[in-house]
Amino acid sequence: MPFHGTNVESRSHRRVFVRRWACLVWLAAGMLIPAAYAQTPAPAQWIDVHLHLIGGRGQDYAGAADTAIREMDRFGIATAIVLPPPQIDRQPVYDASSFTGALRRHRGRFAWLGGGGTLNSTIHRYADPAKITDAVKRDFAAAADKIIDDGAAGFGEMASLHISAAEGHPYEFVPADHPLFLVLADVAARRDVPIDLHMDAVDGGMPTPTRFAKSSNPPQLADTMRGLARLLAYNPKAKIVWAHGGSDPLGAMTPAAIGRLMEAHSNLYVSLRIVGAQAPMTNKALSGGGLDPDWKELLSRHPDRFMIGTDSFMVSASVRGGGPGVTFAQKNTPTLQATVHFLSLLPPDVAARLVRENAMRIYKLPPK
């Protein structure tokens, strides 16, 4: 018998085994690289607006930045925007101040966002709006202003719904129109900077999919789409960059849903995370070896509202051991190859905007 002990213990061991096996299958699927992807030449000098650095316990962000530069040069990325993942208090919280010194060693290659550690953890600490006082709002706004004063190009990665996809990768949820998100929208509008929003899309509520049925995710997921619409309407001058379009884990981030929101709200933008054909995602912009026709129509209709944000995790060579960032980094090569292939399939006028123009305008990046 592969499992021993009581029935309860056996069921628990089986669940752990199944979760680990599912994670390995997911990683293996993401690492399958069609020959066409590997052979597509990289476009000249594109911009990645969503990249993470993993420095490990030694906080070797200089080493992680060196890894990023090697991958950027390999795939033709001129500039990457680095941002801390969305964190909560039960994690060792860090923010952009931990890695900005490492980025300055590579002048002109990086910009950065802040708040994914400090601001995001505050939002989720005050998940109950009844606990938010005027003093909390003032302190939160002051902390957000300081992030921009210190040189950030915007705020992120901020989480509304963040599904746990691996051990150590937290479940987080507050509606996108949470009171502190509204405070952040006002600061972002006043400072003319974007908010990078991680919000897994749920339309009307749904059971948690089986592949995410782990202890940190609840059995039922709340609606997120209505909160996003209310955030967008609250302050139309606040630019919201909805992250991870084109590879949706839950099924509601469809081209049609994005199109409806874009037509109603001129302040909505989307960064695209392109994945390979075998990755277990829905609403994929790259379908098989070709460009999904619904995505092609949406991109052609709103070519000024999309950017590329690969969600790559760049790990320092000094890091030993595992963790979610190290696990996700194993998908960097197939993700970047799929992205380059995706860009090669776009109509030239759309590609020009996605490759550079939109990111430079929205994040106010200096010309090179």
C-alpha cells in the first residue's frame, strides 16, 4: 500500500500527493515548446511591463537583476518594469526599496513599481472596511505618495483576487472597489501613474476549480467583475492596468468581457501574459500555434490599450532551495518564446503599439 496510517491520514497524504503531481503536470505542460516558438526571431527592443526579481533569503537582488539582463538580451527586451509580488502580512513582506539599488546598476534597462509589499499588505490587513478610519486612509495615501516620490513609475503588483497556485503562494481577496483601492486610485490619478492590478476574473461567483482546491483557497470564489467596474468608474483619471490578460486561470477574463469594460471605461488597460499552447489556462491569446481570432479582433479594435507583461520570475544564481518564485521561474523560457511568437503574428500597426509605444506612454518611460 502506498499510504499508511488512519483513513484520515491516508486521505490527507493522498491530497498532498495529488496536489504535488498536479503542480508537476502544470509545470511540464508550460515547458513544452513548439518548434515554431523556438525559431521565431525576437522583435527589436520590446518592453516587458511585469517582471519579478527573486533574491532569496540573502536578498541577492543584484544577482537576480543580472539574471534578468541575460534573459532580456536573449529575447530582445529593451526595458523591463520590475514590481514586487502582491504580499500579505503572514509573508516576509518586502517592497521595491529592496531592489531599486540593484536596478540602478543597469541604467536605462529597468523601471519599477512599488506597493506590492507595503500597500497591498495594508489593504488586505483592512479587508473589513468597517475597520478603516480616516487616519488609516491618510497614512495609506501618504505611503503611496512617498513611493512615487522615491521614483516608482506606478503602483503594483496590487491584488484584488489572487488565487493560490502553489504552496507558499497566498490566496488574497478584497473587492477591487475596496476603500483603500479607491484611495490609491485618487493618488494614482493625482500623480498620473498607473496601478498594476492582479484580479483573477470571476463573473457572479463560482466554485473553486479542482486544480486550485488547496487549503489556502476557499471552496467558493466571489464575483470580482463588478468591483472592477466600480473602481474604473470611481475615478476615470486613474489608469488601471489589469494584469495577466491572455492566460486566464478561471475563465471569465474573456476578450468579450475585456472589450465591454474598455468601451465603458477609457482608463482600463491590460497587460498580456502569453503562455504556450499546452499551458492549462483559458481565454488564451495564443491558441495552438496561431493568434486567437477573438483576441486579434479586440487588439485591433483597442490597439492603444494593451502591453506585454510576461510575469517572468528572474532568480539569482545564488538562491538555493525552492519556493513559488523559483518554481514559476522554470516557465520563463517557454513563456518568453511564446511571447515572441505571439508578437510576430500581430498586424504590424498593432504590434508596434504593443511592443513599445503603449508602455512608454502609460508608464512615462524615457525615450531611448
